[in-house]
Amino acid sequence: MSCYLTTGKHLSFYASFGTVLLLLAVTAPVSLGFGFAGAMAARARLTPLSWLGKGYIAIVRGVPDIAFFLFFVIALDQGIEYLLHQVRCPDWTDPIRQGADFVVCDSAKMPLNSSPQWIHEVYGFSLAVLTFAIVFGAFAGNVLQGAMNSVPRGQIETAEAYGMTHRQAFWRILVPQMWIYALPGLSNLWMVLIKATPLLFLLGVEDIVYWARELGASKQARFTDYPHGDWRMWYFLALLIFYLAFTRVSEIVLDRLTLKLSHGQATVGGEAQRKAA
Amino acid sequence: MKNLILSTAALALTAGIASADVVRLGTEGAYPPYNFLNDAGEVDGFERELGDELCKRAELKCEWVTNDWDSIIPNLTSGNYDAIIAGMSITEERAEVVDFTQGYTQPSPSAYAALAEGLDVNTAVVSAQSSTIQAAHVASTGATLVEFPTPDETVAAVKSGEVDAVLSDKDYLNPIVAEGGLVFLGDVYLGGGIGMAFRQSDDELRGKFDAAIASMKADGSLNALLAKWEIEGQF
């Protein structure tokens, strides 16, 4: 049994948990950054910038995730290769699109054909992070925009009365106070993001769902030292426990964060804390 | 400065040569005995040994990549790998999008398998892997087709009673039926043998593999491999 659980395949399975956690660890701050930038742009007084921010939030929020994942990654990959092709192989005369084929010169391939497999995997993973960040960034942008508008107007008025510039009032008064309004929305997004990680497989990254399915599939004695029937139920049960445990831990952390951010705020939570103290 | 340009050019040139030598082979990794992941998580099976031998004969450095069956052709044409070697039967529909080498197996039988004998496969509910010749065949009969993304799921559906029978390559079903539980209902001959698929713009590479397959047929080493993995039909 212990031998079975430590086969190369199982080690890849365990490693894929790391992949998922890494994806979350990288994607969450990056999408928060995208969202913040989007919200700031949407609130900008410069009209084109405001359109850009609003457009980003509206369009990406309106497109189904799966369609976005299928379309955007291919478009991005081919776009990068097309640009590289223009730079590195200016003398190339053959058309890039030949029927169904997308052909660029060898040195424009991303990553290069000669690169070891792990580079291909890192590249695929980065595309995945970027795509997740753009999708969830749009939702985060909407949440943050709402949060910024929820900070009582009196706070900003007071800041202006003290002679703060628009920029100072934004960074010193608005941003520190908006998080308590943003947190419920952001925590929802975090939960959805955790559960959206199996989309990774759509992008060619071998995630936990891929390995669970592969390991759970029935195996015949000719092809493995450990033949077994259909064990997918048990592997998926393990995934269920993993996701439940992970979201539970997240909930605990988010609850503590809410408590902390409520401190001194003119909200029901903040008021309750003040009375208890 | 001149030196710098020269050395960059030299580097770019060698990089070009090096990259031309690596051929990425795309496979599914879920279709024993053709291709599957062994306990160590590496690609194994008939096509692994065949592909390695072909690359040796064509003097190419090859790297194995696994890809979902459903997107295996689009990912070839968009250039994620250079060849498909995944138990893919040569059919006219596929040949419109990709170019095949000569077959490296004989046109082999597909077989129906079910829990018990005496089932009319032309009226039953039959499972097959999506985008396969078997799925196309079931759809062309009077049977109800239920498609699954992986071969394993097509068999699991029979065992769980979700469908009445499965239609798949007989070579794939043989070890499963041998272990008990399922019985064969009959064979149908579909497709024109299994070949490697290449981008239509990649004739040169296809030629190299085609020649290597021909040389393996000529010296009998292909027959030895087919026999070793118990795949029906010899050349």
C-alpha cells in the first residue's frame, strides 16, 4: 500500500496540489492588482481612461469564463508568437496561416521547441495565471469600485477641508477605509477562485483533477504493478475533502480579517466592537 | 560591437539548428496498449517504443508530451507539438486537417463489449470515446451514442450500467475483457490502420518518419513490436 501511494504518478499527483496552491498564491495578488488598477481607471476623471477601466470590467465580466479561457489563451499565445516571428524572422516569406496550421519560424516558437519540458510547463502555467488574473481582476475591480464609493463622503470632505489634494485624500483616507466594504465581495471571489482551479486542465496544466482521474481509472495487470478497478470515486472524494478543508481555512482567516478591518469603522461591526470595548 | 553582432548571429544560428532537431511527440497517455502512463508517470506502451525507435532511425531528438484527446489535433495545428502518435486511425475527415504517415498497424478490428451476451448493438445504448471512428460508427447505426472524453470512462460506463455496451479498439478492450466482467459481442472493421499525424505544412518531417516506418516494416522490427504488445495484424 505504501508502495502504491509513492509511485511516480502519485508523486506527480501530490506535486499538482502544490501547483494549485502556487496558482492561488500568485493569482490572488495579481488579480487584486488588476482589479485595483481597473477600479482606479474606472473612477478616473480623464474620460478615455475611465472608459478603458469600465470597458475592461464590463466586457470580461460579461464573457463566460470557459469561453474566455479557450479563446484568450490561444489568442495570447499566437499573438506572442506572431510578434516574435516579425522580430526574429523578418525574411520569412511563407504565410503564417496555412489552412488550419499556424506556422511561425523555429526561433519564434514560445517556448522554443528545444526547451526542456519544464519550460513548456512554466510557460503554460504563466499563461494560466495571467488569464485567471484578468478574469478575476475584472470582478475584483467591480467590487473595489463599489467599496470606494461606499466610504462615507464626509471622510473625503474632511480630508479636503484639511487641505489634502485629491491624490492624498485617495491614498490616505479612501483606500485604507474601503477594505471593510470590499472584503465580503473579495472573499466571495477568493472562494470562487479556489473552486475554479480545475479550469487549469483546460489550459493544458496537469492539475489535481487530471491526476485524480488518471489515477482513479481502472488499471489492468499488464500495464501496472498495481491493478485495480474504477477508483475514481475515492480520488475525487479526496479532492472534495481537500477543497472543503481549504475553503474552511480560508473562511476562518477571512473572518479574522473582517474583525480586524472593522476596528474603528463607522459600520455595524465597528460599532459593536466599540461598545464591547 | 562587430564581435557582439557576430556572436549573437552565431548564437541565433546554433539555436535555430538545435531547435530544429527536437521533435515534440504528442500522445494521449490513456490508451493501453498503444500509449499510457506507467507507474512512474512516464509515457509507455507500443507507441512509446515505436516512437523512440523511429526517432533513432530518423536521427531526431524526440520529446514526449501528453495532451487531452479532444484537443489533440488543434494543438498540433497551432504548433504546441510536431506530431501526433496516439492510436489515431487514418480517416478521410482527419486527413482534411492533418497529414498522415503510412499506417504502422493493420486496419484493426473494433469490438463491442458488454456485461452479457445477446444484446442487439444496433438498438442498444453504446458508449464510445468522443471524436473517434468508433463514435462516428455508433452514430451511423441505430444505436444511441453516449460519448466520453477518455477511453477508461467508456468502459466504466458499461460496468456501472449507465450504457449497455462499449465500442472501442479491440486491442484496447482485450486486456479488460481478459480480466473478466465483460464479454465481446462482435467485431467491426473501421478506419485504415493507425498512423502518425503531422501538420500539412510539415511534409519534410512527415517524410522522415514515413521512411523510418517503412524501414521498420522492411526489417521486421515493427512486427516484433506489434507482437510484444499483442496488437492484432502483422505486416
